[in-house]
Amino acid sequence: MPADSFIDDDPHADIRDAVRALCAQYPAEYWRDLDRASAYPEAFVRELTESGFLSVLIPEEYGGAGLGVAAATAILEEIQKSGGNSSACHAQMYIMGSLLRHGSEAQKQAYLPRIASGELRLQAFGVTEPTSGTDTTRIRTQAVRDGDAYVVNGQKVWTSRAEHSDLMLLLARTTPRDKVEKRHQGLSVFLVDMRQALGNGLTIRPIEAMINHATTEVFFDDLRIPADSLIGEEGKGFRYILDGMNAERILIASECIGDARWFIKKATDYANERQVFGRPIGQNQGIQFPIAKAYAATEAADLMVRQAAALFDAGRPCGPQANMAKMLASEASWQAADVCLQTHGGFGFATEYDVERKFRETRLYQVAPISTNLILSHIAEHVLGLPRSY
């Protein structure tokens, strides 16, 4: 197999080596068994936390590594490339941004060191609702100020890892949509302690899905949370989560690159080993060309991911780059997944090869955290200057 990229002197080579070594302790059988049981990778997440990889974006003064998104992309890519699934814990990296950039010093001191040590998990992100989908400004969950508390009512859906998280970053309306000048106003962000809330106005209901993603519905019924749960200023939450969404897209894109590289290696190895008609199937151009095209698409998408991460870490605007990175990387991973399954033929459907599991997992990123169509609309309007389509 060729090198993962033609870019030399990877500044995160040591991180990649360390993550690769950790992942080697969790072979395919581990992930296969979890998928079969729809179970959470508790041991893997615990070791990843104890090794400091999940606190890579937390500043050193709060117990983290103080590195950038580019380092985080290296971690997540290596997990996916090893055959694992970092969706069990990736949210902690991109949720962190709202607390880091807009939280008070008291909030940072109270939570960040304990998140860095693993004492607390910040894995749940309550944004999407059944009636709003990707139109975030139409969410209906409300948080109404009542003395020294907010009372929360509403529902979230596709809130992954809620059952395995201590804290949730929640987006709710604090001013009705018809009472604001612009539709993105009146939204606020809260850091909810789910340990106290569960059973006291918070209900979590698991959703069965085609992938082992630990996803849930979350219901709020007169849940009282302390007023100091508010992050930043009331009504400005939509702006606060935008940077987090850019980080989310970049990090998800890096996972897709890792998936694509896993599929390409799996397909290439099988094509070299599998003999049909007295010769390896990889000798046939009908097998070679699709794998080669998937490889080329992956390398191109990787460059976009690197550019987006570099812009983000430099504090420069990166919305178009983050969105394009997610789109191109998810398309590359899906292309590689399809090629890998086709190369394996019938054996691709056998669970022991792990192709069908990874095939299901990487398909998600055509839809989440944002669909390809919305990315194309963003590029058309904000980059090309075409009329707004929605």
C-alpha cells in the first residue's frame, strides 16, 4: 500500500503512532461484538480518555493538551482507519468549542479539568428536533427564566450518546421566533448536568438504528436547570454553535478519510489475494480502476480537510472549506465503501470481513451532521453569490 498521503513531515506523526498502537488493542472482533449487541465501547472510550486524546483541544491550564483541530483530525482518522468507530466519543471534541470560547471562567474552571481527566463526559449535543430537522432556527424546545433557574420544555431527536454522557450542550429558544427581528436570534446555549436532570424532568429514550450509534430521543418536561447553566449571553446561542459546527464538519471529514483508507486497503489486499480463473482478481482492470479512482478521490478530499483544519486553527473564516471538506470526504468514503463491497463480492456481506459494518457506518455521513444538498446550497449562496434557495 502507498503512504497515506504524499505530504511529508506530518507534524502529528507521533500522535498517529500512539493512536494506532492504542487501537491495535481493540481488534475487529471487539467492534464486531459491540455492533452485534448494540453496545457502547466503554473500555475503548475510557482508555482513549485516560491517554489524553479526548482532551486534545482543552487548553493546558485546564488539564488538556492545548492542541488544535488539526491534531484532533489525526486522532479521529487513525481510529477509523484502524477499523474502529470514533463516533462513540468524537462529539466531546467539537462540543467543547462553545464552552471554551463563550463560557465564563467559573464554568471553565468547574468543568474543563474534570472533562480532561475523564471524571465528566461531555458527549451529548441537543440541537436537532423532529419538526425542525436541519432548520435549526425553528426549534421548539423552550427555556423560560424563572428566578434563579430556567424551565425547559421540549424534545430533541438523534441526540447520540445521551445515555453515556454526564453533560449535554443544549440549544433552546429563550425568545419566541415571532418576537425576534432575525430568525437566528433568541436561541441560547446551556450546559445541562444530566446526572441531576435524569428523572427530574429529563427522559432519555434509545432509538434503534441500522448502525451502533447510541442515539436517542430526549424529552424535557418542566426541567429546572440553574441560571448559571447559560453559556454566554442569552439569545446569542446560534452564533456560539456555528464555530462548533465548523469543527464538527472538519472532524467528521477526517473520520471519513480514515474510513476511506480502511476500505481501500481492505479492497486492495483482497484483490491481491483472491484467485479466480487462476489469477488474482486485482489483475483485472475492472477491479483495479474503481479502487484507484477511490484512492484519488480520498487524497483530494484529504487536502481539503487539511486546508479547513489549518484555517480553523489560524482563527480564520472557514465555513466554505469546512463544508466542502465534509462533503468531499464523505463522498470519497462512500465511494471507497461501495468499491470495497463490490470487490469482495458475496464475502462483503459476511460479518467476519467487517466490510458490511463499516459500509453501514460510513453511509451516515452522507446525511449527518449535515446533508450534501445543504452544503451545496451553502456553497451556491455564500461562495458563488447565487440567490438563496431556502
